[in-house]
Amino acid sequence: MNLVEESKPAVSPRDQSGFVEAVDVKTAARFLGVSPSLVYAYVERKQIPHFRIMGRSIRFSIADLERWRQKFFVNGGINK
């Protein structure tokens, strides 16, 4: 018997109503490829774009995280 795995739709930074989708620390860490504890350290040092909901819950915009991540891109390839 062959099981076909359904693919999930790509994560869109905007939901149906046009608002930016907010993600939690765990999702942001997975997106950046780092541990959640490192994301908390970035937040504490105010090194990563974030916002708080009701004063405690830390949330991130995927679009802001993508722009932030691009600042650290290094092209290590060989030019032909």
C-alpha cells in the first residue's frame, strides 16, 4: 500500500484578512534555524525584531524575520 503525504501550504506572512501573521518563539526559532533559547537571548538584547502581546507573549512577523535574516547573508561561493 502506497501512502502519499499531503504537503502543507506554504506559510504566508499575511492571513486572509490582510493582517500580518504573528508567530511564537518556537516557530521563529525553526524559521531561523536556531534554538528557542537563542531567540529569547536575541529578544532580551533587543537584537531581533519582535513585539509583545498583552505585555508578556513574544511574537514575530515572518516578513520582519526574513529581512533581519538577510542582513547576515554571506555569499561564500566562487564567481565563475
